[in-house]
Amino acid sequence: MHSFIYSALPSRVIFGCGSLQQVRQEVEALGATRALVLCTPEQVTLAQQVSDLLGDRSAGLFDRAVMHVPIETAREARDVAQRLGADCAVAVGGGSTTGLGKAIALESGLPILAIPTTYAGSEMTPIYGITESGLKKTGKDARVLPKTVIYDPELTLGLPIGMSVSSGINAIAHAAEGLYAHDGNPIMSFLAEEGIAAIGRALPLLKQKPADAEARSDALYGAWLCGSVLGHVGMALHHKLCHTLGGSFNLPHAETHTIVLPHALAYNAAAAPKAMERIARALDAQSGPQAVYNLALYNGAPVALRDIGMREEDLDKACDIAMQNQYPNPRPLERGPLRQLLQNAYEGVRPVG
């Protein structure tokens, strides 16, 4: 076995149907007395339910979370938290809302309790992203890691199947890149394969029965494991490309990950054969890149960047931005192959590998 370093991140996880009911006692366990509930405009009803469960522990709602965390929104939410005297943030929703909570924590140090309703996985990481002047900047800081995460599969029962699939493949991306991370370790590789397998089992079942509680539990369990991988080891080409495409061209986060992942895996396949074997095994297939592509194609998720708002004339600019900073990746970044990767993802062609 190779030498490795493993540092566990501190977090408390409550998993199970109906676990939302524990939100007040979990806020109290943090030592907080006034929690600001965060959500997107589309999830006000659920956020209000959480606020009601908190009772006099609720400081109010901030319902303007949006994709990619624009710095203006982050500052507005921070100011609202200060004005209301909040000593905790409860992020209800997907990665956009969790990201907003992290942006508040980055400057104020407020503890975060996350209640995921998608499979984004960011609730298990100390990674944050803030978009300013058209560029999404990411970083790591222990202050932004949610102290507590409540995973209640019942909150995902109404997640539309298209969003479920793209969100699930977004989660798979965390684990897939963790398998060839430059700072990977056997513990994360174990979690990665288990997480990919759980989501791979769940998504086809959810297409048939979107309200299947067992499949929803499997998907959320897989998202937790994949998110844990994202939080513990470094990411590579795939995530860097998706941050570029999302932050600079305002493409939807999960769908972008879904489309780019099989092509990023194909780019790295020859340089990371063991990782590809584990991805293929987890998805009960012969090829990791092909299996991920099929998971999207056969379950109703988009497979082409042109279908989610990317313009072909912007591909060169995207490639230029992605090439600006070199970072650890199994295969060196080469402009020609990288530009072809983007073209393939734009057209939605089946990846080779």
C-alpha cells in the first residue's frame, strides 16, 4: 500500500426519514439562540417550515440565494444576519443555498447547519465559491464547513427527476475525481466507490418511481459519501472546468457537471486507469466515462453544453480561462486536447474510453 495522509474533518450528521424534526435541538446543540434560515426564492415554503420548527430560535428568513454565490448577494445576506442578531445560519436547499451560508461564515464565522434537498454534497466540504466580476473564485477554509448536516430523504421526494439525475451525477463527479486526486488515500477511495455505486443504483429506479423512498435514501446516502470525498481531497480538471463554465458563462451548476464529467474522465482515462476501473465497477459497466454518459443519457439529463445555454463562440474563451492556472491533474493540461474536450461536451458526443 502507498503512503498517505488522512485528516478527518469534524462534522455531525443526522440521517434518516423525518430527521428534519430535530432541527431545533441541533441548533441548540450548537449553542445558538437566533438562526437565520437561508433558501432560494423557490424554497420559501420549506424554509418557513424550518423556521416554524425553530420557533423562537428563528431570527427570520433570507430567501435570495442564487447560483454561483454572487458577492453582492453574499454581502447582503451577511448584513441581514448582522442586523437580525443571528448567531447561526440554517441553509435549506441545494448547493446554492449552502454556498451562501459558507460565504456568510467566511466573513462572520457564524456556524452553519445544512439541510440538503439535492445531492450537491457541498455541505460536507470546507470549499467555498464566490463569483465576482464574472469570475468564480474558490477556496478552502475550515470556518465554512457546516457544523451539522441533517439528511432527511423525505425532503427530496419532490425533487424533479431531471434535477435528481443531474444533481446525482454532480455528486458522482466529486467521488470520481477523488479516485485520482493527488492527495487521495484508501479511505476516500473506499467512500468514493461506495458513493458512486449507491447513486448509480438509485437514479434508474427514481426515473421509474420518483417518490421511491428507498431509492431516495440511497441517492442521499451516496451524495453524503461523495461530498465527504470532495471535502477531504483535492479536485482536478473536471471541477476546474465546471467552475469556469458556471462562473464565467452562468451555466446551471449540476447540469454543467453532468455534461462535462464523462469527457473529463475520458481525458484522464489513460493516466488514471485504476480510478477508471473503480468507477466502471461501481456502475457495473466496462468503461467509466461511457457509464457516466449513459447514466445521464438514459435517465433524462442533458448531455450537451449547447442545450443548457453555452455558445459555441465562447468555447475558446472558456479554454483560455481554464488554461490560466495549472493544477494537479493525472494528465497535463494541453490546450488542443482541452479545447477538443470542450467541443465534445458542447456537441454532446459520446466520449471515447
